[in-house]
Amino acid sequence: MKKTIMVLLVFMLLPISNTLAFDGGEEMKGNEVHNKNLEVISGYTVNVYGKNAGTLVFEITKKEDSEWNGTDKVTPYIRYLNNYSFKSEADRVEQSEEKVTVYEYVANPSTARYLFLNAQEGEFGYDPFEYKAFYVEGEDLTKQTTPTTTPTLKTQKVYWDGAELKKGQIGRITVQTPINLWKRNADNSLEFSRILWPGERYRVYCYDNLYFGQYGLGGGYYITKMNGYIKYETPSKSKLDLLYNR
């Protein structure tokens, strides 16, 4: 049963373009969304208001510094912005080593104004994906099938307190007090990215002494070492042995 979606959250979206793509579907321009204070997430939100019933199609590809290797399974979710804590698996997902294609049928776009695709929850690093969205009016593409490459796991994963331990990871940080996330530029200058909130947790891949000491979270993002603001932990030797001697 499709849920009726009453929108209470409003996002500033870019205008809908008239570009035609995806077998006649209209390309939809929206906003990337990162970590809305509930959990580590990365996704894309679009506005379908005023459309006829149809299928919203997301194409997900990895960014250059993404930790996604193209074989680990991605499980996209659709979030309804009137109740952000609620999420459901997308109607149909196809995955190859190059991209993930997600199909969601929208029966009543007048009530489903904003749909948010949540493509991951911190598993592949911060901001790991590029997104495109298309809307195909009058068609339900969720029941169609096309040949896909089924991802295969080449090695058994190693988990640390429920989260996958990645090669190159030296530890993790847990935010205790709101703190800034920084993006380092090529000249090592800092650019403010956003605020991290208590309870958020990230993998750490490096540490250096710039700016009184900073932990590297991957993708050029850093957080400053500040007592009382973050908790830093390292994996046990047994976990590291499992990771590198599989």
C-alpha cells in the first residue's frame, strides 16, 4: 500500500530542467543531502509536485574519492520528508560495477512533493556518490527487469562494533559535542563544510599536526582534535589481523 505523504519540511531546490533523458524521462534537478542530524547519510531530494503518476528513477555513480568499490551492495532507501525517521526500501534496484539505478513509483505526486533517496549510511565514506534523477510520467518501471551484474563479495568483511572495518582505516571518532567539519583545499587551507552533531561516528584514515592536530575522515574532510568534543578509538590488533590477513 502506498503511503500518503504530507510534506512538512521544505528544501530549496534548483529549477526543474527540460532536459530529456532516460528513455523519454525528464531529468529532475534537486539537492544533495548530507546527515540531517539523525544518522550518517548521503542522498538526493527532488520535487515531483505537479506531475502525473509515474516512476522516479535515480542513477547513482561513485565519486573519485568514494570508498565504494563497485561490488559491495548498496541498499537505497526512500525517505518521506513529512516523517524523516521513516524509510522504506526502494521499489526496484539494479546494480552493476559502474552504477546503481533505483526505481520508485509515485502514485500521487500532488501529495508526494519531496522524495529523498538515501543511498548509504556512512558505509562508503562521507559524500561518496554522484546522483541524477529522472521522472517518467504515466509508466510504472518498477516491475520491468533488465540484465544486471549481480555484485559478488570477494572477501569476508570484518566488522567493528557493527560497522565494517575498512583497509586503510586507523580508527574512528564519535562526536560528543557539536564540532565543525572541514574540507582541506590543495594548499591545505580549510573550508567550512558543516557541523557534526553528537552521536555521529566516522572512520578515521589519517592524523597530522596541522591546525593543532586533525583527524582525516577521507575525501579531504578533517575534524580537529579537541578534548571533550570527540572520542577517538582504534581497532584491536586482532581485528586488524583479520582485516589484512584474510
